[in-house]
Amino acid sequence: MSESGPSSAAARVVVGVSGSPGSLVALRRAAVEARRRSAVLWPVLAWEPPGGELAARRSAAAAVLVEDWERMARDRLLDALREVFGKEGPGLPLHAVLARATPGRALVATADQEDDLLVLGAGRRSLAHRALWPSVGRYCLTHAGCPVLVLPPSPLQPALAAAHRRNAWRLRLDTGRMEREFARVPHDA
């Protein structure tokens, strides 16, 4: 794993990884695209100190915690790679990048060659979420100098979100409804 470094002349497939279900789907698809193009897979996990860089510069305690935050980000990237590829690994050249930056900026800076492919997973976004957090996909689509592949969210995402809400509110889970939801989804989703 390396920090943002010099660009490589080989074809690259850059993928945003956060550990979310959408990013894991994007990582799988990026591996398929890298194999198809005989390219190097570049999974990128961008991280920032809690509260952002400005808050970290204001606090003396943040300087002590930076190593821990970076270690946690590295662990999250490694966990995502293990979850998608298992112990065998991806079976193709891989250059993992851990970047201390906002996700959109880190991905656009990494995918800086015209023949790169940038792969992102898109999650469902509520109006409140859109207002509070900017879209990484939208940022990359408007700023990237290479093709961008944005994968739609899983059709199971609403059912999963509903189950999480019910669990958070300590409500009984309606397993019959969940079975009906899962039955409507195609098996290849």
C-alpha cells in the first residue's frame, strides 16, 4: 500500500473503496474491468481526520491521533480487499492507495491519465443526505479527465436500510416481508 505517488504508464482501473456495500460492488466490477483491459487495479481509500483537516489543525490532540486514524483507514481498506478477494487475492496486479484527502479529490487526483477508468459505487441518497454530504460520484463525474463508471445501488439496499432502521428502533423484524422483498430481486443482483 502506498500514499499517492507518481502515475504509472500502464493502463489503470482506479476504484473508490470505503467498505460500504456499494464500494464493495464497485471493487468487484473494477477487478473485472482490470482483467478485461489487462490493467493494474488501484483501489483508493480516502480518509480525513474527524471534523476535517481544519479541525485537525486547530487541535493539538489531533496530531497524536493521526497515526491511529491512518491505521484504522488502512485496516478498513485491507478488510474490504479481503472481503472481496479472499485470502487468494485478486489474481491481477494491484496498487492500493491510502490518501489523506476528501474522496472525490483523492480519486480524481489518482485517476489522472486519459486512459484510466474510474469505478465508483453509488448508494441511495435521501434529500437530507444530499444536503449534508456532497456526492463523491457527482464530483468525480464533473472533474475527472478519464471515463467514469458509476454502478447503481443494489436493489436490496432499501430492504437492508429498513432492517437497520427497525433494528435501531428495536422493532420486530417482519421476516415475511423481507422474504417477499428478496424474492422480487433477480438472483444475479
